[in-house]
Amino acid sequence: MATATIDGIATRYEVIGSGPPLLMYAPGGFNAVIEMWRTQGVYARIKLLDHLPKKYTCIVFDRRECGQSGGRLERVTWRHLAAHGKGLLDHLGIARAHIMGGCMGCPPVATFGLGYPDATLSMILFWPVGGAKYRINVHRRFAEHLAFVEQQGLDAVVALVAKEGKAFGAEPRGGPWASVLRHDRAFAEAFVKQDVERYKLMVAAMARTLFDRDSAPGPEPEDLLRCDIPALVVPGRDAAHATSAARYLEECLPKAEYWDVSVADQTEANVPGRIIEFLDRVGAHT
């Protein structure tokens, strides 16, 4: 693994394989780390990193505020997450790339495509998060964190993270900066010194603006409807990855290909090949 400083944020990344570049926003929600491509749910089954690097240069990384990457105390938006990936491409000297996201990596990918169209060859949106159940559950996690801060204070957050060692999704009380608090002592010291009321406002705004709809979170539909970047949408089907979220992206993205395949039929035998076929075809026309 390597580390680069992207806009002041330490970023853990790895470059695997050879061929045209493919920037990959990891699945895992608020624990979007490199390893999730090999260990989490459907990704462990389809083994993308065993196949895609044979034809593409896969750039995988711990998203900011996740794993061993750093973070910053600010109202994080999808644009911040898109800029993080763009900064990594700039660091590597890559002007254009295919962009792929899994799970909560999909909103940054759509935002990347809209914000940096000249740098985006295509978008792959695999199991996009969304749906009413997802929004309700994510808001509950933020509410649990805010309640803990209100009752126990910021020092208690740092102590809890040090004791439990869990990311935000696994232990909501630790909050969205839990991973950074766990490994960055200077960050933790600054965290407890900040104004608690201002912090609560920032976190409440993050929850409301990141997860503001029951479809797929991310860019506004009017912006997606103006996007002319080829996209492949692969649906999930559970409480966090509603099929309706994938259909919404198909509806809004003019050049979307929706792979209408059931979750049970998504296997190592067909998923990597379908993705490579899409990438090859798009690449041949750019």
C-alpha cells in the first residue's frame, strides 16, 4: 500500500494491474476501505480484483474518513468525496479514467462524472445505495451519534472509539470521523477541543444534505438528466441497496445501461466479464 497527501488529507491507496485506468470507490458505507472489494458481501463472491486488473489499472483507496486515510472536520458533501478521488488521479498523473463505485461509493462517482466530465471515461454504479429504509437507517445512525455527544460529550466519543475500535456503521455513537479518531492522535486532540454546539450543527447538516431523498442519494436529478457519460448500473436488492435506487439512476442518466440481473444471478462467472465488456466497448469509442 502507498500513501499520498490529497488536499491535506493522508490517503491510503493501491494500484493493481495494467491497462486503462479505473478509479474504484469502495463499498462499505462509512468504512469504505480497499479490503471491502475482497471481503464484503457480494464483492467477496464476485471477486472483481481477481479479474479487472488483468485488463485495467485498478486504483483502489481508503476513502477520506475511512480506514487508514485521514479526514477533516467539515460538513462533508458528495463533492468533497468526488474531489478526493480526482485528487488521487491528479497525484498519479492520470488525466482520464473510468470511475466505478460500489454501495455508498456510487454517489461520489455520479458526482465525479458531473463535476469532472473531461476526466471521466465512463461510470459504473454497482449496487447503488438508496431507498426509504436506507435513508431512515442512516438518519438513525446520525441521531444516535448526536444523542451520545449531547449526553456524554466529545471526550466520550474519543474514548468510545479507542475502546471499541469500530467504524461509524458498526458503532453509530462513534460518529462519521470514528476511523480517523482511532489512528490519528492529533486529529483526536483537535476533535475534543472544538465547539460542541457548532459540531452538532455540522453533523446534523451532513445527515440532512447527504441523505436527503428516498431514491439514490447524490446529484440532483436535473443534473443527472444532462449527463452524457456512458454508465453501467447494476442493481442490488436489500434494505440498503433498494432496486428502486438503481432504477432511478437508469431513469435519470441518458446513457445508462441497466443490467437487469437478479442478485442471486450475479456471480464471479458473469459480473467481471460484463463490466469488462462495458469498459472495453466504451473505451473503443473514446
